[in-house]
Amino acid sequence: MQNLWFLYFGLNYVHLITANIADGVNMNMWARALEIAKRTPEERNRYVDLLRALSILAVVLGHWIMAAPSFHSDSAQMQHLLDIQPWSRWLTWIFQVMPIFFFVGGFSNGASWDSALRKDIGYGQWLDARLRRLLGPAIPLVMLWTGLAMVGWAFGVHHDFIRIGSQVSLVPVWFLAIYFVIVALVPITRKLWFRVGWWSIFVPVIFAVVGDLVFFNTPYTWFGWFNYLFIWGAVHQLGYAWQQGRLSGSHKAAVGAIVGFVALILMTKFGPYPLSLVGVPSEELSNTTPPKLPLLALAMAQVGIVLLLETRARKWLSGMQTWAATVMINGFIMPVFLWHSTVMMLMIGATFWLLPALLVIVPGTTEWWEMRPIWVSAYLLVMITLLPAFIWSEKSVSVGQRKPTILLTTLLGALAVCLGLAMLAVGGVAGKSWLGINWLACVLPPLGLLIATLGSKRIS
């Protein structure tokens, strides 16, 4: 209890220091958001923006809740709630919201590509803009952790601390890598939607079923990794259907939600699939690496619920204040997504070093759960305080709109960035080469962005 009060008063002190800074930033962002909100066309589906923001915020909250650091007998441990309390794996059915993000992405990317065609914007320029918007902001994060790993090596920090800290912090970038691959295929998948309609969804679903059958019943488990394209591609295609008005009707939405949840229960109860819809550190089998059919069932259930709420949500978002708030949140949602785990890991590391007594509570106990809101509030306060720096870092890699002079350099650059981010999401920055760093993984993302830049020219 003493630890609880100590942290409580500490947070109030931090709040007093940062309140003026945060208020100033929020006022500026609110003014810009109001200005943008007033210019929003009436025909825009504002629900898409709300879902994008809520899905990312759910990911952030889930990560902050499930981290379970502890300090006992002069030893620091970084545990995971899903390992400590197996019942908590049910929570992943709420916090696993990547299907919603890919579904919303299909809606947005379909509309964006159609707009590019109308404006005679070429594929290279369109893809380059998405490369810088989606992958560019990850470069400062990669560079920070590379620098921290070098400093840690110089001061004798244990290799495992660097590996775990950087891996947990960089896990979110896996999503950017696969999402960008799906985005790069939009001209093809969009054309398939217009030509064959629902079959552009059914076919990848069939391939996903085959992928799971091969994964579980043959030695060729590598085939299951294609489900990153089949499963997330099918959900992305479903977003096209939504954007084209092909998913209207509350009856269809209700049926879809029920079928999806029933299928999810059956697969995890009687099938070979684990209950958790995110990876559990102690379990080798995961529903996410590679993606498996329960995620398709979850997607069906979530899409059904999203569609059932659409009419009321769009009516609510017609209000200027609610829509401006949504615009403001979307304005900083990418920095929050990229940096939230880094904020958490650096705070945990600082606590291990300076105030280990705050972490002696055994994870999973009643007292530990009582502390969760305070720890989440602490992460949030630090995130708000550092948000201007995170936004600045995102803008620092922005070089304005560019037009590729060589499409191949854009594609090669994007491939290098995605490959590097995927490697970092798996193992962090730690490696067995010089200074204990995986230099290939750390160098590929900034090198890829440089290659894409060299093959383009600035147009604004």
C-alpha cells in the first residue's frame, strides 16, 4: 500500500509539471482538428476514422495491461499476463482488433486508389506517399533503439535486457510491414473486386483453409506463412465490399456476427487452435504467427458488430465536437501506436533501476490488479508529455510529396523497410554481430527509405 501511495503522489507531481505543456499541445491540436472538421465533406464516412482510432487505442491499452514486470530477490523479471493467468486469454477476444484495422484499411485504400485514378496520379506516386506515411515514422523508433543498444553495450547492460526491451517495443511494427504489402497490392486486388466481386474474398479464404490444413497435417508448415496474405487480404477485400455499399442490412450483420462467434468458439474449443487470439510467450502454437482461421472467424464477428453500430455511430459523429475529437485523435494515432511500447519499456527499465520496490507486488494478485489503473495512467502521462517529440520525429522523416522517377527503387526501398521491420518485430535490435546488435535488421529500414527517396523527386 505504501508503494501505491508513493506512485500516486509521484504521478500527481509529474502531472503538475506536464499539465501546461500538454494543455498547450492539446489546444493547438484541437484548433487544427476543428478547422479540418469544418471542411469535411458531408459524404465522408466518418465512422471509418473512428474505428481506426479505437482499434489502435485498444491495442495500446491491451499492451499496457498485459505487461507484468516484477522484482524479487534482486532479480528483474518481465512476465506476461497471458502466461501468469490463463483466464486472461479470453481478454484477447476483445483486444485483438487487427481485423477491424484491415477491414477499415480496405475501405480507405479502395477509396484512395479510386481517387488517384480519377486525378491521374500514377501508382508510383500513390505508393510512395503511403510508404512515407506508414513506414517512414518507424525509422526514428528503429534508430532510437539502435542507439540505446549501443549505449547499453558500452555500459555493460545484459544482452537479454536489450533483446527483450527492444523486441517488446518493436513488436508493433510487424503490423506495418504486412499492412504495407497489402497496400502495395491494392491496384491488383481492387481490380479483382470489380471483376469477380465476392470471389475475390472467397478464394483467399479457401487458400487460408488449405494453409491451415497443410500447417497442421504436413511437415510443410512454411506454407502457413502465406496466410499473412490470404487472411489479411480477405479481410481487406471485405473492406472494399463495405466501401461499395455491399454490406448493408442489419439482418446480414447480425447473422455474420453470430456465425463468426460460433465458429470462433468451435475452433478454439474443439479444434487445434489455442484460446488466445494473440501469441502467448510460453506457447509455441499461436493464432497470429502465422495467422490462422480463428482470426477470420473473429473478423466476421467484429465486422458484423461494426456494421450493426454504423447508423448510430455516423449520426453521433455528425456533431462537430465529436467529429473534431475523432480528427484530433487520428492526427496523433500513428505516433501513439509506434511509441507506446517504448514508453512502457523505458519506464519499466527505469523503475527496475531506480525504484525496484515498486515492482515487488506479485503479478496476477489482487493488489497487482489494483495497481494496473495507476500504471496505465503513468504510461499515459508520459506518453502525453512526450507526444510532441514523437510527432516531431514523424515529421522529421517526411520530405513532402514525391514522384518516383524509377518505380523499381520505390518497390525495392519498401521491400527493404518491410523486411527490416519484420526482423526487428521478431528479435528486436539484439544480435550476435558487432556490439551485440543485429545490424542488418537495424540498417534495412532507413536504407530502404533512402533508396526510395533517391529514386524520386520532390513535387511539393
